[in-house]
Amino acid sequence: MVKAFDRAWIFLTALLALVTLATLDAAWVLSDGRPTPPEYIFAALVAVAWPVIGLLTVYHWRQRRTVSASTRLAAIVEWCDDAVIGLSLDGVIDSWNPSAERIFGYLAEEIIGRHGSLLLPEDDPERSMGLLPRIAKGEIFQNHEATHVRKDGRLIELSLSISPLKDRVGNIVGIAVVGRDITTQAGEQRMLMEQRQRLARIMETAGDALVSMDEDGAITEWNTAAERTFGWPAAQVIGRPLRDVVIQPQDRAAHDAGFARLLRTRVPTLATGEPIRVVARHRDGRDVPVEMKLWLTEHNGRMEANAFLRDITAQQQMEAERSRYEARLAHMATHDTLTDLPNRALLMDRLIMALNRTRRTGKTVTLLYLDVDRFKEVNDTLGHAIGDQLLTTVASRLRQSVRPSDTVARIGGDEFVILCDDQANAEDVTTIVSRLTSTVCRPIVLPSCVLHPEISIGHANSGDQPTADELVNAADEAMYQHKRSRRAVVPAN
């Protein structure tokens, strides 16, 4: 626009000159050849002066604009927050603005005329200075990050824009460098990078499997522990659908439904903060029980699901073993160790519950109390091993002789108690006693002897005795009355 205005001004002055000459010529014709008046001569001079005035005016304007532009450029460089440095083609510093003084610590008079390599670390002087030949050929470098050295020896990080300086005819005569101090940002970036690298090392060496998948369900992360847990190398699973790798075929429909809900709501129903237990699939097809913690992240605007999975196979085995041990302890607390029959504690619990039921239903509970006659003689003459075989055989025959709902208990030594719930009448009790006697008293053939056991039985009914202890005592007394009224058979060899 400025050049167009200059041309318009020159054109206007030339036009004024032509108009002046045309007027002068017309006036000359009207004078009929008389001598030219002085005013005509002056007009002719004015006509000649117009183009000269126009050219001089344009030249003056251009000079003023050049000075003004130079002044503005100098002010910009002077007050710019970035270091603005001029270099000769061989790297000697020839200009240095105040921001360069602030960033590098050198005053202009200290640094101008010295080589730019002074600002570079001693162990890497060629990294930036090596660009000079390329810049001299016209290359431009933007956002070139490099380490520099301040006057006090402290290292700083700069982001540089480096471009060639050209004269009016386009020849490259120098190099312009604009540098921005990014030491703080670079330090933060390095710290962030180190944190990411440290986190990556932790994740890679973690004892738990780390598995991540994107919105398409494809695996994006698979650490060494995941390889060990599921049997798949990372190279063979990255990019594959998670459902095809670790989800059992029968569970894939539920997995797909849960993942679709997750994509829709962005709320993981399993991300409760507490680990949950699921069954995954090993490469060889076997089940892998795992404990899983799930959380969501966002990367480039896309959701990513992440999970830590811990193989709890050994833990579950230990828990199962502990459960079996605890169950065994609980069983031992309520059962006889020799015959595995309920002991006195369990019998009394069941008897109390049965009596409570009779109060609601009106039915009768019958308790049979029996012992093996002359059991002490068996122990004393044949030994405790034979005595134990006698007791275990009697216990087994007693169980076979009653209903599954009845309780057969060993309450000590050779004494057994049978709890018969819901007995209708005395005839039923007589039938039970007869069946017990005929079953238990069959001969017991052992490798070293044959035993002919006999038993004494007494019974009591709940209708006559209101409490469990009273019912047990009554049945015990009835058993001793029966024993005194008969003679037991001595075991034969």
C-alpha cells in the first residue's frame, strides 16, 4: 500500500507539470508572438519543478518510513522477552539484546565479538554451531532445543529459532537467533518422563499381572507378570481382543454385556476399590483364579480399562486347606475320635432342639441308653486294640439299625445313646430295641478271635422328663436296671 501511494504521488506531480505546460502553451499562442511575459517564464519553471518536488517528497517519505521501521524493530528487539542474538556467518556474535543479557548473564560489551561456542557446554560444542553451514545455505530451524551455559556456569535449556539474515538483494550476510528459556519446562518434562519411566519399570516388574484394553476391547498393556500368569507372550496378545485371550468361552457373553455397559455408562461396576475374585483362562485352557482390581483412564479422548490381576491359585489352595482343617477341628469338637459318632456335646444340642420341637408339635422324643456288657474284660484280656475294634463295630451296627434322622452318639467308654425323634408309641420303641439287639449282638469275627457281644439297653420318653439332662439320666437308670436283670455273655476266643 505504501509503494502504491508513492507511485500515485509521483503520477500526480507529473500530471500537474503537464497541466502547467499545457496552460503555458495556450498562453503563448494567445500572445501572437509577442515577447514572453515574466509570469510565463515562472510558470515554465514551476512545470519543470513539479516532478522534482514529487521525487524528492517520495524519497523523504521513504527515508522517514525506513527510520521509523528501524526504530520500531529496535524497540521490539530491545524489549522482547526472548534472547535475540545476531551472528556472523562464521559464528561471531555481533548483536545482543537485553533479554540475552538476562538469560545468559553476559553484558553486550562482554560478549559481542566473541564466538557463539562460548555459550555451549564444553562436551557438546558442535551441536548447535554445527548448524551454521546449513543456515548459511538458507535453512531455517524452528523449536530447536539445546543446552547452553550461562556466565556463572549454570546450564540452561533454550528453544531456538535460527534463520539466515539477508541484505537488500537477497544475499545471506548473517544469522539471527531467537532463544526462549525453557529450563523450568524442560526440567518438569524430564521429571515427568523420569516418573513415567520409573512407573513403567514398576509396572513391568510388578508381581501382579497388569492388563489394559481400549474401547474396542483390544489389549494395549501386558506386562511380564501377565505373561507368567496366563502363558501368553506380550507380542502375541497386544492388539487382540481380551475376551479371546483370558475369558473362558462360557463367560464371554457376560463379559461382552459388562463391557458394553461400561462403554455406555463409563462407570465400572467392578471398580469398588476392593479386589474381586474371578476365574480367568490360561493359554492351555485351564482355569486361573485371580483377584482383580479395575480402574478407568482416558488417553487421547478414548477410555481405557486397566486391571491388576493376582494369581490366587496357591492362596485358594491354602484357604481350602485351612477350611478343611477348621472343619476338621469343628468336627473333632463335636464327634468321637474313635467311632466318628457325635459326642456328648453334640448329642445334648440336638436333644435340646428336639425337646423344643416337641413342645410345638406335641410329639414324643425317645432316648435309648446302652452299653456293651463286660467291655472291660475284653480290654483287660484281649487288649485295647481288640476293644477298639469291638467299639467301632458296635457303632457301625448301631448306625445301620436306625433311621437317618436319628442320632447315634458315643458319650464315653462303652456307652452309646440313640436319640429317636417323633416316636409315635411304646410299640415303636420295642421294635427299635429288638432290632438293635439282633443287629449288634451278631458275632464279630476278627483275625485273632471271635467276639460275641451283648448289650444292655434302657430308654426314656420326653413326655415323662421335661429337660434334656433329666431325660438322659432317666434313660441311663433304665439301662442299669436292664443290666442288673440279665447276665451278659463273656466274649469267646
